[in-house]
Amino acid sequence: MLGRILANFKRYTFLMSQMVSRDFKVKYKRSVLGVLWSLLYPLLQMAVMAVVFSQMFKFRMEGVNYLVYLMTGLVMFNYFSEASNSAMTSIVGNFPLMNKVYIPKYIFPLSKCLFVGINFLLTLIPLFIIILFTGDANTHCVINIYYLCLPFAYLCLFLFTVGLGFILSTISVFLRDIFYIFGIILTMWQYFTPIFYDITILTPQLQKVFYLNPLYHYIDFTRSIILYNTMPSINNWLWCIGTSLFVFIFGCIIFKLKQDKFIYYA
Amino acid sequence: MITVDKVSMKFDLGMEKNFSFKQAFINILSFKKRKKKEYFMALNNVSFNVKKGEVVGLIGSNGAGKSTILKIVSGVMKPTKGKVEVNGVVSPMIELGAGFDLELTARENIYLNGAVMGYSKKFLEEKFDEIVEFSELKDFLDVPVKNFSSGMVAKLAFSIATIVDPEILIVDEILSVGDIKFQEKSKNKMLEMIKGGTTVLFVSHSLEQIKELCTRVIWLEHGEIVKIGDTETICNEYYKKQLG
């Protein structure tokens, strides 16, 4: 079973790479700065949020480099929202193609998540620039040995997003309303994820509710490494791997069960 | 090579209805008894098989289920009932240029569309020059396809689609695209592919082409097989039934 899945996967890697590079070419066609936008965009976005929250609302975090705090959360949430959104629309958007040629359908959401993922890797460059060059004597972050664990959190984020992308794209076939509903959910999600504030400013009850948000754990994982130079707790590891695997597998099952019906709704 | 066993294909015509709150609301207010779901049997208990090297033609009036059969054999659709077994790689020549991205250049599209058709990277790199040559678009390789005329797009698509030596070829009408010169060239290329000893499933409304190419014919009507058999006899019968 696994062997068959892998063989099938291998057969279509070329198509997948073609689709990812297509997205890249189309995205930056006719923009003067091109791929530089992948670096600039999160930087500028962060600058706006930094001004709003640290200057206007006077957010303070003792002993923490606020810019890095903001940026670690922002790059991950940005990945999540963009990838899940484009994965969601990928099936319906490719109906004309699906109607003519046989292509395994999982390729569409997966290639979108990969494409945004490459963009995400580019946004890590400005993140590291900020880690290295900002903060005063007390709050300066240093690169440490635990950085080797960072890919784990990003992998969990990826699996979680792919799984959710499968679920959303399946729903979108039968219920186009999901495009709007999920847009609202994303807005809510952004405020309910501690990106620009710390979870400890909330009441203990509310904190428990926030604990159910997988994104919080992925972000928290990277923050304990980048900001506090510590190994993430066992608890943190388990939450990351548990939520991401659960959503990924659940998404795969839903998608597999329903994919043969997609074509009738095209 | 291709075995189609008791295949039925049911389309739910009610699918579009009751799909929005507005419609649901109207239905509640109108107190009408909800109609039983309407179905349309695109195929009803169809069985046939195609041996290696055979060229089988499908004939029948519009809506008889010919294209549905092609879609089932090429894997685009799964049948509601029954089994389809296909041994070999299918090259569907149903609609060309399905995988084009108009923003990309011709060069980029050759790779993208080739990947959509299931070709490998190595194969495409080897055949790249041949594709370009056949398409007669050498000077426009780095122009975005959106700036192409429709004839040029068709030429490019045709050249990519027909570069393979397919195991199983699925053809929905012989395509002749582009200008007169290219029409002749593309038609010959397709005839060459069909006659080349591969297994072919061929849909056409031109009885002459069917008679010329097919070793066997399946006559479909309303999703059911009317007759299978010798090309000459069935074509004549079909012609009489339709116009006599």
C-alpha cells in the first residue's frame, strides 16, 4: 500500500515541480522587484505591526526582543493563511483541467502548499536578519544549538496546513460558501493566535482554550528556541507532532473518500 | 488491453437544484412535493473489450454516451457501476492544450503541458526540438501564449499531444487545426498514429473515417450498445437508421 503510494507519488513529481515553478513564474511576472517581494513583504508588514503595537498601543514585553517575537509568529501565520487559502481554491480552480485529463487530484492542493512553502523559506531570510541585527544588550538573540530543531516545527506547520488544505478543498467542491466562511475564520484565527501579544496577558481559562490552537504550539516551539534559547518542552513537542499528524491523516482520508465525486460537481 | 465490464454511469440531474438557501427557502414555501431525484443514465450496462492493436470506432448520435466512455477509459471519471480495466498508458487526445497557462511562454508551456500529459522530464528534453519543429513556432518560443493567435495555440498543443508513441490512444474526432498546410500535416500525423499499430478508441461522426480506419465498430444509442461488430455492416445499418 505504502509502496504503491510512493511509486505513484514519484511518477508525478515532475508534474508537481512544473506546477510549482509555474506558480512562481506567474506570481512575479511583470513586477519590477519580482522575487524580492517575498523578502520585502513580510518585513514591511512587520514594520507596520511593530509601529502599531509597540508605539501606538504600547505593548511591552520585558526582556524580549519584540520585533523578533512579532516576526516569528507572523511568518508562520502568513504561511498558514496563504497556503491554506490557495489550497482550498485549487480543486475548484482546476476543474476544467480535471475534466479533460486524468491527474491525481491531491497534486493541486499539495503543489500550492509547496509553492507557498518555498516562499516561506525565503521569508526566513528577513527573519534571521532581524534576529541578528536587532535588540539591545538585554534582548539580543543568539543563534544556538537548538536551531537544529526548528525544521521540526516548520514541518509540523506544513503537514497541518496540507491536511487542512485537503479538508477545505473537499468541502469547497460541495459548498462554495466555504471560500467566504474560511476567510472570516482566518481573520478570527489571526487574532486568536498570540502573534503580537503574549498568551500570559489572558485569563487562565482563556489560555486553556488557546491551547487547543495548533498554530500556537508551532509558534511557541520556535519562540522558545529563538527568543529564550531553550529546548522546547516535551509537552510542546507532543502537541506539535500530535496535532499536525492528526489533521494531516484526517485530511488525507477525507480527500481520498470524496475525490471520485469531485468531477460531478465540476 | 481495455476491458469494460457492465459499466453504468448515472448522472444526478438534481445536483444543481436545492443547492442554495434561497432555493431551499422557495421550496419550503411552495409546498410542492419535492420531486424525486432525476437521474440520467449516460451509460447503461455497457460491456466490451478491445484487444491489443485493434482500432475500435464508436458511433451514435449526440448524447449517446461516446464521450463518457472515453472519459471513463482515460480515468477522468469513475463509473457508477461496473469495472473498467486498462492495461497500458493512455494518451487522451480529447481536448488539446488543457494544461496551458496563458501567462507562460511557449517554451515553458511545452514542459508544463507535457507534464500534465504524463510525460517524463527526460522524454520532454529529448523530444523538445521535435515538438518545436512540428509546431512551426520556432520564432515564438519565448512569447507568452496569451499573445498567440488561436491557430498558433492549437498548433502548439497538437504538437505536444502527438509526440508520444502511445500504448492506448483515445481520439475524439480527428483533429485538424491551424492553417491549410498544418491541417493537412496534423491530419496525416493523427492517421499515422492510429495506423501505427497501437490500440485505438476512436469517436467520430465521419463514417468515412470510421470505415477507413476501424477494425471494429460499437454503435451506441441512449447509453446502451445497439450493436458491436464488423465496420462495414454496422456503419451501413447506422446510416440507414439515421437518414433512411
